Amino acid sequence: MNKLIAKSESDIYFDENYGKLYEGVEHGESQVFRFENEIGEIKNQFIKREIPIKKDDKVYYDIVTPYGYGGPIITKCLNGKRDELVSHYFNAFDQFCKENSIVSEFIRFHPILNNVNDFKTIYSVSFLRKTLGTNLKDYEDPVQSEFSKSCRKNIRRALNKGITFEIIERPEDIGEFKQIYYSTMARNEAADYYYFDDGYFDKVLSLFREDIVIVKALYLGKTIAQGLYFVYEKKIHIHLSGTLSDYLYLSPAYILRYAITLWGKENGYEIIHHGGGRSNSEEDGLYKFKKGFAKNTEFDFYVGKKIWNVDVYKEICRKAKVDEEKEFFPAYRQPN
């Protein structure tokens, strides 16, 4: 008799509130498609977005993974039946897309859980970049084992200059964090996609207060940098952070990562996921900064693309006056 193997949706990106958090950012409606039969279960959470170009006066939609990572995931399956389950899921989801006028789908697969491996037969899958992590579980002293020599030197220098840190679990208020974050975004001339507004932060606090840790770096009693991190099922995700311009010379960003590493190890967490760089290059400045905390731990980040209605996709691309074969996906959303 085959045994039903459960695979927990063991990260915040598969929490249904997480999809709701990003409806404004992705300009759409969060939905969850669940497929279940006697073999097992698959769940796919996505943002459904209206395509701004109509065909024959009919509105069509595309779907995208909420900001971060996700995609379809097997939550339960009979041993040895994963491929068969995915095949049944494909047929059901294909029908769902037809009935709901969904033209295309873009997925950012989860680099730690590797759900990409189950769905390569459905989607056109591409390796995008490495993401980085600090392994807390397998190292007695992750600072010594995972942090680079130069990173540890920067931390010692910052501590010697008098920078201290404070950790706040389940914060009641994140107003101070928002001020530092907004000043950092303005300094970096960040794209709108990364410029989260007050409504977003209100949702973060109302939906995920129990899953938030704030780390402060302080100098002469003043908060000079902060990080807002998600903690969920033994994982810590470096989410957002910022530093006041006048204190960049003190490199407090190193103290934020140092502090969350100490806290995570002490509290039984297994991994800190730092994400990747701003680009796909390993020479990317942000990637190189994060690599300083991840000497031995990295993950493969894949994206998936699928055109569910080829005829409509081609027609919308034609109306948008773009080449449907463009690398940007979906091509009709290519920025001008």
C-alpha cells in the first residue's frame, strides 16, 4: 500500500495572507488554486492581473507569483506518484485558465524548497541567479563558519566604534523603520516596485506581526539603521532594511546581519535567506555584500513561464506592437 507523504508548505511565501499582502504591489487580486485527488494535493498561489489590452472587447488576465518566491507546490503525495499528480494538476489548471481568461503565467520558484523540480514538464524553466544563505543549523558558530574574514573585520570595527544593536520581536509599531526605509529608497532612487507605501506596511503589521523581527543598530543612543525580517517555520528572510545617510560610514548594515544571526542561532532557527543581487551577475554589488554572510550556502533560483492561451497571447503582443519572442515575459508588459 502506498503511503501518502505530506510536504508542509513550510515558508511564509505559501501563506495565503502573503498573497494578500502583495495585491497592491502587483496590481491584482490574490487567488489560490487547489488541486486534490486520490494521489495527493497541489496548491498554487498567485496574483491575477488584468491585461490592459483587450481582444475583441474582452478582458483577459495574466498571473504572477507574489513578490518574492512561490509557485505551485506539492503539499501531499503518494510515494512515487509525483509525476502522475503533476500531470493531473496540469490538466485541471489548464482548464481553470481557459475558464478564467488567463493568458500567461510567470513564476518565481522557491530556491530553498526547490519546487521547480516537480514542475519542469509544465513550465519553460530558466535558471536566473544564485541566492545566498547563512546556515544556522549545521554550524556551532555560523559567524565564524559562514561570514567572510573581511565581513567579520567590518563587524568588529563597527562594534569597536560603539555601535550596539537591539532586537524587537512581534513589534507593535514600525513607524521608525518606515522613516529610515523611505530615506534609503529616496537616496538609492529605487524603482516604484520596491518602494512600499504606508498601506503595505499597515498590512505587514496586521497580517504578520507574529512573524516579524526588527533589528536596530544604534550609535550614541540614536537608531541609525534598521532591518525588518520575516521569521517563519525555522527560516529567517531578510526582507527590508535601511540606513540613515549620515551614518553610512559606520557600516551598520553589517551589525544588522550579525545581530539577526546571533538571535537566530540562539532561538533555534535553521537558515537565514538573504536573497540575491539586483542583477544576475555575481559581480553585482548587493550580491557581493550578501556573499560575505554566506561563504558556504547558496541556492539556485529559477523562474518559470507558461503561455496558457497562445492565440490570445500573440494577438495581444501584436496590439502592443512587441515581439512575442522577447525575453521579457509576458512580452506585452515590456516597459517602454
